[in-house]
Amino acid sequence: MTVKPMHRPGSNSEGLAKVARALSPRLIGAVYLWIAIIIVFAVWAPAGFLQLDTATTILNQYAVSGIIALAAVVPLAAGVFDLSIGYTMGMAGAVVAWLLANTHLPVGVCVLLTPGSVCSSGCSTASSWSFSG
């Protein structure tokens, strides 16, 4: 006669199953891809890639894109995502660059003027769409 172990809620096997589901490549495949890219570059160029300066540069380069991606999460979840977010980000970069290069305004003033110009462009685009449809 074989005796089956008693199944208790919250047992270790249930906990392991939850962890396995949470770490599934279907849920966090991008994280696995990111880890694979880090491993490839660490093997390919260990002297240059595994440096604090490299990590700082990568984080500085993609900080704005990361902030924009986080800002897009809420509208995307609400189902009101506007696809012009990339255009708006690009226009803001161009406007602030133009203001810095062609005017003698301080950096802070240029940064404060940029959202106003981008918002006015967005309002004109929205009004043209609402009148045409």
C-alpha cells in the first residue's frame, strides 16, 4: 500500500509553481533578451563593456525614452493611446535644440518654452482631425 503525501494549501510545490509561472518567458521574455545581450557583449568585449562608465552612458542615452515609455503606460492601459507620442518627443527635441542654437535664451527658458510649442502643435493637429471627421 502506498501512501500519498497530504496536500496542504500554500505548500512548497505551489510556491514553486507560482515562481515558475512568474518567470515564464511568455511574461518577461524581454528581460531574458536583455540578459542575453549583456552576456554576449560581456564575452565579446569584456574590457570595454563591463565598466561603470559604459553602464552610465547607456542609462543616460535611454533615460528620456524610458520616461516617455513609462508615461505611455497609463493611456495605453486606459485604451486612449495616442500614436503621435514619438512625433511629439522628436518635435520637442528639435524645438529645444533650435532654441538653444538660434537664440540667446538660457537653457531653463528654452526648456520651459518647448512644452508650450509642442502642446500648441498637438492642439492644432487635434482640431484639424476633429473638423475633418
